[in-house]
Amino acid sequence: MIKHFSFAHGQYYHYRYHLTNLNSLNNGFSTLKNYLETIHKTCPNEYFKSGPRSSQLKFNINIEKVEVKGHELSQMAQKAIELNGKSHTNIQVFLLNNDKKTLAVEIPTWLENNEMKEFKFKEKKPLTGHIDIIRKENNNIWVWDYKPNAEKQKYALTQVYFYALMLSKRTNIPLENIRCGYFDENIAYLFKPENGRLH
């Protein structure tokens, strides 16, 4: 049911996807299904060995976010922590095994330099990242990041916003069909990346 591949991207990242859950992507999201099924073969691994990472971006994107206490992902994270301890991997594997909406975890993705001209990055190398969790909810794709102490995170929204841009570019899924969030076991923050703009 679960496929597992490891990427040596500075450290080892353990990409996993759920075969059955991916079948829900046939209606309008076939490009994402193809991406998730083939990225272990097509990933430009050299991009991830140098250059900027989305998790290292230290500026704010102006987007209104919604705070949700007791979100279903927070509840599942709490169960995962109670069973196996507090780590990204434990929460990701728990979701893959127990949540039909979770499609894949630790997904490598990137933006080419010419795909982010409006941000005027000084760095010319591609921007890279690994999305913690991708889910399908209703008719939207959700990009999620697990953040311990989520309410104290200063740049988590920026990181996840760029994950959404990367996924949109790699799959041709419009931003209006992507939703984003970051969460811990207590609280989640949700936003629409299509509304993003620099301060």
C-alpha cells in the first residue's frame, strides 16, 4: 500500500506515498498523481545539494491565515505522538496509515530560477524543499507542514507558500486549487496561497 524511497539531499529524506489514496487523484489532478508516482526517478537530485531551501527563507508573505484549534490533523498528530513519540516521521507515517486524505509525505520539489523572477532572489540556483504532507480534501490539494510550537513560528507561512508555488509549477495545478497550512498537535493555521503577496 505504501511506497518508500530515500533521497540523499544533504541528509536522508524518506519519501512515501499511499498507492490506494493516490487513486483519488484521477479527477482533475492526474498530473499530481503522475508527479508523486515518478518523482523518485525524475527528481533533479543535484538541485538539493546546494542552493537555497524554502525552510531557510526569512521574510514574510502577506496572506491572511485562519487559526483552527483542534483541527483534524492536530488530533491525528496527538494520537501519533501518544503512540510513537514526537517526530516528523512518526506523524507522517501515522497519517499515511490512518488517514485516507493523506497522499504522500516528504515530497521533494523545486522552483527554477526563471520561475521566481518576481521575488528577485540574489541566489541563481533553484529553490528547493521537501513538503511534509500532501492531502486531498474535497476538490483541493492541501500542502501541510508539521511545526512543533506552531503558534510561535515566524516564517512557517512563507515556507509553505513557496511549497505551494513549487507544487503548482511542477504539476500545472493552479494555485486556486491549492490550500496550505501548518500545524502541531494543538493548533493549525490555514491560508490560500493564491492571495499571497510580498509586504
